[in-house]
Amino acid sequence: MNSRSSLLLVGGLLLAPCAAPATDAGVPSVDVPPAPLACLAKWYPVLSPVRLESGWGFRLPDGRTYPFNDGRAKSFEEKLESPDLEDTLSIPYRTGPLAPVTREDEDPGRIRFDPLFHAAYGASEDRVDVVPIRFLGQRLKVHRKVAPAFRRVAARLEALLAKDASLKPFLTNLGGTFHWRKIANTNRQSAHSYGVSIDLNPSRAHYWEWQPKHQPLRWANTVPQAIVDAFEAEGFIWGGRWYHYDTMHFEYRPELLDPACAPR
Ligand SMILES: [Zn+2]
């Protein structure tokens, strides 16, 4: 019962008691998952869309099912603390020219659904399958599944460095990749826990937590456009596109760069 087709079959059996009304031809009128959920299943094959009584949901390999949309209206903070999977897509990620982020809580990608990452990458430190890679002459540990994407970014950055040495200071003394930990001052798991994130040189970075407290956040950045473009081209989002900015931080979140995953 651990193959993907078996799991889908279980979903199919569950479908019977709560299926949408049949048409005249006897075919359920609603039998395909919402496009964003289908898109997520493409990037995270551990996820199997299933019909639940409350609507569309998904099953993870441990057999648990979750609603795609739990039907609760939430503030941004509530989405951070207890998101459903649809919430993780609720703030669009935009590529293009770098610009200050001034809209409060515009943090595309900071909402994460940990059960999915636990299933995709590992639910504890010793279960995260990290492998060593060479990245611009430095040895880093990243998740085996994401290592090819990291290598493609490294190739892009090497080509850029060959033409423009001014990028070098951002790409030396890298701040780190795999580290099983909570996000500072929170009870939420850091994306660094899964081996899918990298911090560039912290001494060239700006981070909202370093700002004096009790002041509106004031976005700041010196990371060049070309570096951001190289990561985004390979499915990584950048923390510099967040109101709660973290300009050293890149994270493999291909669903946020795939227009097919955007909520309708
Ligand atoms: Zn980081």
C-alpha cells in the first residue's frame, strides 16, 4: 500500500460515499482537483489529491488526509501558525526588477505547510537525506532531491562571476544551508531544516530582525538583480521579496514560481 497508485485507489474508494452528483451520463460532474492542488502534486509527488466530505484534500504517504482549504478565515499571523495548503499559495510571488516591499505582510513563501515538507524531505533531523555538493568552491550539504537544482544555480552563478567579479563578495562566506532548527523567536520549523535553503554572505545582507524594534519595517537590500534572477530561474524564491525581508535567504519553492499553482 505504499505506491502512489495504491494511495490514489484508496482516494478513489473514499470518493464513492461523498461524490458530487452524477450527470445524466453517470459521470461525476466534479472529478478533477483544483488546478493549484494538481500543480502542487506535480512538484511534490508525495501528495495525492483526494475527495473528502468537505471538498478537495490530499493524502500524504503516512495515510493522513488534509483539506486543501480548511474553510477558516485567518489573519496573516494565523496563516503562519496554522496554515492549510492553499494558504501557502495565497500571496503571489512576483519575479522581475528588484523593488522595496512596502505592503505589510507581503511575504510570499513565508507561509509553509510543514506536514508536506516533512513528507517530501524528512520529519526529523536524521531523516532529512542530505548530500554534499560543491557550490562555487565551497562544500555544502543540501537535500538529495534538490541537489540538482542547487547545481544548476551554481553553474549560472559561475557564468555570471566570470563576467562580473563585483558579485563575488555576496557569494563568499556563505551563511549556510542545512540546519534542523526553529525560526528565531518562533515555534515554526525553519526551511533550512529540510536542506532546501541557502543563505548568502550574511555580512552583505539585510534582515528585518536586525532593524531597531518598534519601528515600521524599512526594506533594504544590496544583493544584485543578476544573483536573484539566477536562483529564481531554477525554482528558488528570495527572502528579499518579503516585507519581513531576509536578503541572504533563498529557498527551493518551485510551486511559487509556477503560474499553474496560482490560486484562481
Ligand atoms: Zn536563510
